[in-house]
Amino acid sequence: MMSRRPNLLSIAGCDPSGGAGIAADLKTFAAFDVYGMAVITALTAQNTRGVYAIHQSLLPFFDQQISAVLDDVRVDGLKLGMMGSVEIVKSVAAHIRSRSLPHCVLDPVLVATSGDGLSEQGVGAALVSELMPLCEVITPNGPEIASLTGLAQPQTEDEQVETGRALCARGARAVLVKGGHSQGDEAVDMLVWEGGVRRFAAPRLRTQNTHGTGCTLSSALAAGLAKGWPLAEAVERAKAYVHGAISHGHEVVVGQGHGPLYHGWMRSADHDLLMP
């Protein structure tokens, strides 16, 4: 009897250059051998050098996208990325509640790798109040967690834990505070949940191929959770996948700015993160 392959839905923005957003999510889902679907929250005009324009999905059509998928397809996990507007945040939260959707991973995308803003005023607060309590884990980077908590951007591991606990106190089940924006020879992520902390570290890679790292990590994490991996194991494998995708980024030559990761690196590397 064939095992049931998980179906994962990405709800995020569209990057036409293919490095971030739903393009990165679907590539990651394929790498983890899960079936990927996508609902678009916004169209962007962007490339490896920056974001030039954003066109938000209108709410009625956005709701139709989600309903069309959920009325027909079993959804085993969600990756939530760029929301863009408060009304879209509330719509997503309503669908999660009404359908009891499992394994939700929130990447609170507020700013692109290039530094360009991706959401309207009030979205950060709506993510905290509406979506964060419904998600199994959220994956903010330094600037994002500072925006969500009102605290200074964490520079040390202790500060990462402090900001993670601040979000847990406001209803988060677990927070993976990413350390990619910090300094040092290691990129350290801290997983914080009520009563626990776990450290995940990898050598820091000096490269321009970092476009879409947050999207890729959260998608890999959602795939692992949908496969039934415990949270800490899913984080460990997701981080290893992203590290490999960054280190192999030179194998794809795309653009003149922050290039993308190589999402297909496991096909050519002696490394299978999918093995038990």
C-alpha cells in the first residue's frame, strides 16, 4: 500500500524572479517530496536587487483562491508568508479556525532581503493577535522579531531567547528566532517555547546567494511537520537543508544582487535529509 504523501499549501506573495515567496516554497516542497499548492496574497515586481511595486490581492478573489483549494483538497500543512494587508491576515486566520488546519508555520515577512517593505501598516500587530496563536511555530528573523515585540533587534543568543519568550507570552506556541542578521562565525537559531529552549547552529556562509532564505526555511519546516517529524527534528533538518541550499547557491547564476539559493542541491549531493 502506498503511503500518503502530504499536501502543503503556501499562502504567500509571488516573486517573479523565482527566488522567494511561493516560487521558493514550491521548490522546497518538491525537494522534501510533498505536494505543493499556492494561494497568492500579492503580486510583486521584484528581482535580486529590490522590490519595485506590489499589487495586493483583492479580498474577495483571495478568499475564492483559498476556498477553491480547501473545498477540494486535503491540506496537511500550511506555510504562511507575506500577508501584505490586515484584511488578508484576518481572512487567513478565519479559514484556519473554520477548517481546523494543521501544522501551520508562520514566516512573518515584513521586509524583503533587499530591505524593501512588503506590508501595510498594522500587519505586524495583526500577525501577532490573529495568526500567531494558531500556528505551531513562527520563524522571525532579527528585524522581524524586533518589529513584532517592540524590543531591540537581538544581537546575542540570550537576547534571541528574550524576544522569543516575549512572543510566547503573547500567545505563540513556539518561536524559532533566526540569527542570520547577527554577526559571528556561526548562524545561530534559537527555538523557544514555554519552558524550553534549544540552540541550532551552522557555520556562517559568506555569500550573496541569500534571496529567499526565510521562505525556504519555513517551507522546509512545514514539510517536516506535515511528514510527522517532531518540531526540533523538523527544525534541524530544515536548517541543514537551507545551509546546503545556500552553500550550493553558486551553482545557479541569477541576477546582479542577492542571488537565490539552489533548492535542488540534494539531487546532486551525497546528503539525504529525508531519510529517517
